[in-house]
Amino acid sequence: MDLRADSLVTRGSHSLVPVMPEAEWYRSEEDRLEVFASLIPAERVWLETLRSDLPTHGPGHPGEPPSTLVSLDSPAIRIAAHAREVGHLTGRRVVAVGPDGEERGLRAVTEAYSAGHDRVEVRVAKESDWYRWATNGKLPPTRPVEVTELWVE
């Protein structure tokens, strides 16, 4: 779920985490506004951690089936999948992996398309620009990324 957490708040003996939809977080950052955030008990908040390495084998690697068993004691672990293996890319959080390393904080703006000369690409935008598009209707600046260099988080 696309949520953002803010700094821990202590009220008496309770530790609470302000949580808000990611779109509101980006809007508050851009417009320098205070936004409403739900205060959730800290023990009920799980934070997503990003791996510095993307899978090269096993579940999440192209051609390997994902594990279907989850724990009821914590959120399911989501393993990055190669964009070639995922349908419906538009709006998904993606990681571009190229010769210069990984670039995170991107959203797919299009589905995969043929760019000619046997190239298949997806246009991506910075996540902040993606959310700005939702609030102001102005298309975000995008750039093409070859599908072979794209992973879906």
C-alpha cells in the first residue's frame, strides 16, 4: 500500500507513528503544507526496507514462480520482479538498473512498447512528478528505460 510514515510521536506512554497516503506526503513536501496524518500505534506499523541487491535467482527472478505462502504475523515480503514478467506496469513503482547502478523512486508511466530495432521500452517518471500529475493534471517529464533494465518493486 502506498503510505508514508513521519517521525515517531510520544503521547504519554504511547508511541505513535503519523501515517498518510503517499500522494499527500508528496503534496505536503512540494507545497510546504501541513497535512492530516492518522496516528497509528508504533507496534502496528511495519516499514518497507529496500534491498540493495535485486534477485538474480530464486523467487522473483524471471521464470521462477513466486512463493505463495505468507506469515500471518507480519506483512508479506514482496520480492522485486523483472518488468518482462509483470503485466500492467502503468503506475507501478519501478527500479531502473543500468551500467551506472540502480535508480529508485520511479513510476512506470506507460506499458511496455516497441521502440524499434528490437528495443522494448517503458516510459518512467520520478515518483514526485507522478503524484504531482495526479493533483495538477500536467503530464510529468518522462524518459524511456529499456524493459531489460527495469524491475518492479
